[in-house]
Amino acid sequence: FIKKLYTFYLPLWPVAVETFDLSKYDLVISSSHSVAKGCITSQDTLHIAYVHTPMRFLWDLREMYSKYRWLKAPFLNYLRIWDVGSSKRADILISSSKFIGSRCKRYWGRDVDGVIYPPVNLYDGSLIRYEDRENYFVAGAPFAENKGGDFLIECAKRLKFNLKVVGDGRGSKRLKRLARGCKNVEFLGRVSEKRKWEVLSNASGFIGCGIEDFGIFPVESMSCGTPVLALKKGGYTESVVDGKNGIFYKENSLDSFKEGLNKLVGIDWDIDIIRESVKRFSRENFRREVEGLVKNSI
């Protein structure tokens, strides 16, 4: 019940996180995409906040998040004031990408103290030569308002390329309606890890049309040697290197997308170079960076 109606509890989220008793801890590490960074600690406690994003529905994407439109101005203003004020509570503020660091500065007025990219489970199976790949592209759960799923489906319908959509979530029904009657678009839903890697490693490319905070799916794809076609915005710009492991297109227009797609399919990709380019996002590297941060901060 609570999971389905969680948005109605939004005004209470700050109160909830502030009730946690963290007084007995010497070190607190919060992982926050909404209110966790606002937890209250004692003066002797080191609080490191790992921030994935300022709350999107409060700031730059508030017009896109329809599920929060019931919140009236007084509640939104209260949450914005709390969001900015609570961002000052952490002793050390770390963002999950440079893009998110810039959003923290823009909306909170605070520079982050560093960037640590999220841990990605990189593919360690056998690679399929690019010339032997199947004739389809893959997208990863492009259902949220900022993921560009509507535009992607429209491109698939107009340009007639084969598209497999992995994942499920709120908004999937809308995209399925848009793709109705389009035989070249297939929705796979939730898949096993084994099936996910099969789909990613056999694809001609991964497509991202949204504004990602970082983007786990495209990095997983590149770890299979699969190049990425991405909108040149947000977190994609920190993992995709144009011409090396993927291709950027400038804007969500059919002409721009088509130009990028034609470039991608016209390249004889070196899958070993693509795979090597994302090793820095491994779980092992994430652990080393976090352990180093804690060691140098205590």
C-alpha cells in the first residue's frame, strides 16, 4: 500500500530522515537521490553524502514529473527550502557524476568535494565479433519522463530499425501504446542477468535518447563491446567518447538522430577498445575510491 502511494508521503520524507538516531556513529555515509543527505548527525560524526541527484521534481524536471503535480506551491516551496538547507549538513559532498555535481552547484549553491562514479557490473563473458552481431538495437528502461522513450519509439517507427527494449516500470504501458502495430519494436520486460547480457552483447548498438544522471545501462553495453548512440547531454558525456565507443547526436530531432545512427552503423567498431574504455567504472574501482576517500577523511 505504502509503495504504491509513496508520492503522497513526500512532505513527510524530511521529517522521517531527521528522526534517525545516528548519535552513536563515528562515520555516516548516506546515499541520496532525495532526502537521505539531510540526516542529522552529531558534531563528532563525519557525514559523507553520496548524491545521485538533487530531487528532480523540485528543480529542472519538475514540469515533466506528472505524478508529483498534485503537490501545491506551499509544499513544493517547503521542500525546496529544506532541500537546499539540508545539503549543507554533510561534511563531505560527493556526486555520482560531474553532471550531477553541476546540478548540486546550480540548485544548492554548494560545490561538491569530488566525483565517484557508480559501480557497474561489467560483462566478463566471451565477446561476439561486431560483424557477427544481430541486426537490432537495444534500449534500457526508457520509461521515466527524462529518458526520451517517446522520441526513441517515434524514431524506430519512422526509420524502421529493429529495437529491443529491456526492463519494465512506470511508463512502459505508454510506450507500448505508442509502438502498437510496430513489428520492429519488441518489449522484453524484466529479464534475467543471463538474458540481459545476451541481448546487450548481440546488439549492433545501445541507444540513449534521454538525460541520464550517469547511465548504468550504456556502460554495461560498452563492457560487451557494444557501441552507444547517445544524446550529447548529461551523464552520457562522461562515459561515451565520440568515435571510440559510441556516437553522439546533438538534439532529439529525427534528422539529428538519423545522422548519428548512420554514423554508428557505418563504423567497423573495435570491441576490445570499447570494452577497455569502461573498465574505470568497475565495482572494484568504486570500492577503492570510496575506501580511499574514507581513509583520507577520518
